Amino acid sequence: MAPKPKEKAKASAAAAAPVISIEDLFTSLNRHIQRSEYEQAVKVSDQILAAVPGDEDAIRCKVVALVKAADSIEEALVAIKDSSKKGSLDLSFFKGYCLYRQNKLEEALESLKGQEGSTESMLLESQILYRIGKMGASVDIYQRLPKSTIDSLEINLVAGLVSAGRSSEVQGTLDALRVKATSSFELAYNTACSLIEREKYKDAEQLIGQETLMEENLADDDVEIELAPIAVQIAYVQQILGNTQEAVASYTDLVKRNLADESSLAVVVNNLIALKGPKDVSDGLRKLDKLIEKSDGPEKFQLARGLDLKLSQKQREAIYTNRVLLLLHSNKMDQARELVGALPGMFPGSLMPVLLQAAAHVRENKAAKAEEILGQYADKFPDRSKVILLARAQVAAAAGHPQLAADSLAKIPDIQHKPATVSTIVSLKERAGDTDGADAVFDSAIKWWSNAMTEDNKLNTIMQEAAAFKLRHGRKEEAARLYEQLVKSHGSIEALVGLIQTAAHVDIEKAEAYEKQLKPLFGLKAIDVDSLEKTSGAKQAEKGPNAGATETYEGKSKDKAKKKRKRKPKYPKGFDPANPGPPPDPERWLPKRERSSYRPKRKDKRAAQIRGSQGAVAKEAASSSDTKSNQPANPKGASQNAVQSKASSKSSKKKSRNADIQRINTRLIEDVPKLQRLAVKKVTAMDELF
């Protein structure tokens, strides 16, 4: 009977508890959001949804509170998924933002389809496109945004222009927005980046926004932390300008003080490694290993400490590229192949993974495989094949494939007719034995420059080299025609000399006619060439008034040569040259074993051979002592005969041993001159090599 009163008490307590109205719950929810108490806001939202399931305002407040709460992005996605199942509420924007926070950029873009009209969706889409690396599309969205409704739009717009390679449009954009570059710290930094891209390094170095931070009354440490990106950028400018010591000092100071943010420190470490190069590979790998770690997701590698979200695609690609290069320098091919294999999925539109694959194959002496990979990519993406074809030409030329290198360069239309490219292709084709192909390259270049309407026309240079090439390969008529065109159009002395030399083989009358255009040399008017050709040779010069002077000069020089001071030889301490003593041993440079005076150490054959364990030796010794004690004593005659036989055997062994030693010594003495002669031959061979 006891439980019944308790149940009645509970029911009465529940009935007595006050019921909170929905209005009060929303008031409490608003208060928690204003105070940034997002965990409490989530709890109140759950209370509202328990009372009014499917309330759109409560669902939105819960999702936003979960997004702003620490490490609650996954819970926000779960809430969005649950709400989409229960009702028709569209939370695509919030889903896209959550996926963007998780670095699932392609899925985030997919979720934003159909949301292009709102300003928030356009901002998020432009940011996702910027993170993916589609800078041009990101800038286009920023330029369509209403400028009056967005604060600091110019900061992101300038950053997008710089990343899209449109730094030349930055100043015009700022003028159109009526904003100065020094109006904020971030805008000054981005504008300085645009100046660096335009190679105006001095102007970028001067554009520093310290005064903006000082006006904000920040502490000294806070100012240095905020200025860390500017300091990194200034160090980079010094590095580009060739001030290596200043750049290294700035980078090192930033690392030691550790006042910069994670992304700036990552850039510092990467630039410092690139500045030092392969001098200290182990130290560079150790530093980059702290920035790169393996992941369990679809991408095998990721940057540590959330740097994937803080660095741009170009910066992340530079870090991975430097690590691959260091691995190749240290011959860690397995790790390099693993990382190179993962890069195409991480940077799908970039050329660097393909170049690194080719570099890895070249490092493994597989130049043909590298040429194949580069050629396939160039055929598949012809609009992005310029750098790939240049790399293929370099690999082929280094591997001894000149024809393939020439064909790769010939596929680049932008540089095909430049003098340096023409010269390289011609030399490669000459090396491959394709003289007709090299001649066709010159003809094509001459035709292109003849029709080109440029101020810096290189037709004269190309024709001069083409004429020399044709003359060198026996095509004298074509060479004479080119030289004649050069003489008529430009009138250069070099072309005139070349024309005369070439026409002398083909048309002597033309050569004599053009020879009259040459200016006479000074001092040759009184010389009769015909009489000079009839002479037998140069005669001895007669003694004139200057002959004595030359003789006296020669005599003085001979006297000077004779009067060289003789230096006394330096002797060792305590050495008397008057009494040098006995000559040194001629065999002092030979090893002791090869000298004639060498005597090997005699082995003591009387020592008993000890074999087996220690107990066995003791037992054998005891048995021998027992046998000796049990043997009878020998007579004197027998003992004397035994002594004589032992003495005779010892003397015969000694004589045979001495004879063997003498034969060995004589053989060594005969072999020594041969060894010395061999050594002299080796030294002379090394002298010839060097």
C-alpha cells in the first residue's frame, strides 16, 4: 500500500510545476544567443521543438548555435538532415557552410545550387571557389555583389584578384570603390601582395600598415602578432631582391619569437627551406614532417593543425612540392612515390604533380617513362602544355634524345620563332643528324619574322645565322642569296664579308664586284699584293737603328734570368751535410714482410695441441703421467742413440728452412723493381687524366 501515496505525490508535484510558455522560451533563447551562450541556446531550442515540433525558427536557431559552438559541426549536419526528413524547411545554405567548414568543398558547392540569388549564398560560393582554386569565378561573384550592403568587400576582392593573376586590376578596382590602400591593415597587405606579383618590390616594401594598428591602441605583442604576415611578406621581398642574409635573418627571427599565427609560420618554414635549398636535407625534411601528416580520409595526406583551411591552394601545393623535392634529394624514393601518387587527387588542375612524377622517374634513371608521362599530358591538355613540353624537351636532351627534344620545342607556338628557341632546335636537330629539318626551322623563322610587325624585329639575326648554317653545310647558293639580301636591306659589314666569302665559291665576278665595296685597310696602299705573293717567304729583318735597342733589351732580360738567387736547401735538425753518414735503406718504403732482412717468427712446435674440453685435457695429462711412471728405465746406449737422431733431424730441418727463406728473399728482391715500375705507370696515367 506504500507505493500508492508516492505516485499520488509525484502526480501532484508534476501538476504543481509551472508550464513555461513558448514566448518565454524564445525570450530565453534570444538572451542566450546575445550572450554567445550557444550550448544553452541548443538546450532551449530542444525545449521549444519538444513543445512545438517542426518550428522553423527553433530549428534555424539550433543549427546556428551548433555551428558557432566549438566542434559541433557534425551535430549541426545531423540536425539539418533530421529536419529535412520531417518537414519542407530548406537549410541548404547552412548545410553548405557546414560542409565548407569540414573542407568538403565540392559537396558544399553542390548543396548551394539553387541558392544563387541571396547575398549570403554568393559570399559563401565565392569563398568556396577561392578555396578550390577557381580564382576567376570567385572574383566574378564578388564583382556582382552589392557593394553598399557588405562591409570590407574590397579586402576579399583584392585578395581574389591577386590570387587569380589579375594584380594589374587592383589599383583600378580600388579607385572605382573610392578606397585607399592604407585604409586598413588587411587591405594594405593584399595591395602589397599585388605589387609583389607585378614585381614592384620596393613599393610593396614601403606599403606597411603599422599606423593603423597603432591607432587601435593594441599592446606591443598584439601589434607584432598582427604584423607577422607583413613581416613574412617583407622577408619574401628581400629574398626575391637577392638580399639572402636579410631574408634568412627575418625568417629565423620570426621562428624564434613564435609570435606569428600558424599559417604565417608555415609560410616562413617553407620559404626558409626553399632559400637554403638541398644543403641541409635532413633538417628541411624534419621541419616539413611537422607540417604534413597522413590522414584516414580519401586524401592520404593533410596539413597539420588545420592549415588546410588557413592556407591557399598555391601555398599548400608549394609545401607538398618542397617535401617531394627533399625526398628525391635524400633518395627516399618510396616516400616520394607515395606522396607524388597522392598529389593529382589533391590538386587536380595543377601541372606540378605531373612534373613531380616526371622528376621521380628521372631520379630513378627512367627518362623514357618521364618523357611518356609528359607527352601524354601534353596531348590531353594542349592548352596547358607549354611548361610540360619545356620539361619534356629538357629531359629528352639530358637523356640523349635530341630529336624528341626538338620536336617538343617545335610544338610550342608562342616561342617557336624566337632566336633562342630557333638556335636550340637547330642545334638539337644537327646533333640528331637531321640537317634538312634544321634548315626548315631557319626558313620558317625567316618567313615569320618577315611578316612580323614588331619594333624589335629579329630578322637580321635569324638571316645571319641561317646563312652561316647553310654555308657550313655546303648550301652555298642559298647562303649567298641570304647574305645578298642582308647587304641590300641592312648593309652590314659582316653580311658583306660573308657574301664575298660565299660568292667566291659560286660566282667569282659577283664576289669581286662586292669586294670593291669593302673599305681599304689603313697602311696597305703601298703594298703590292702580286709581288708579295711571288716572294719565297719572310726575310730576316735588317739591322736598323732600333736593332741595338732590342739586343740590349734581350741582353738585360738574359742577365736578369741568370741572376736568380739560389736558395740553400733545408736539412733536418741535427743533420751535417759534410758528414751525411750511411745512405738510407733503399727498402725503407717496403712493408717489413717484403724486405730482404725480414725473418718470420718461429712457432713453438713443442707446445702440445690442446683439443677438447678442459676435463679431457686433465684426464689425458694424468694418463700420460701414469704411463711414464709405469714404463721401465731405458739403458744408456739407447738414450744416446735417441739424442743423436734428434740432433740430426733438427739440423736437417734448420738447413731446409734457411734454404726456403733464401729463395723467398731472392724472389721478393726480384719483384720489387716490377712493383715500383707499376706504381710509376699509375701515377703517369693519373697525370694524363687531370
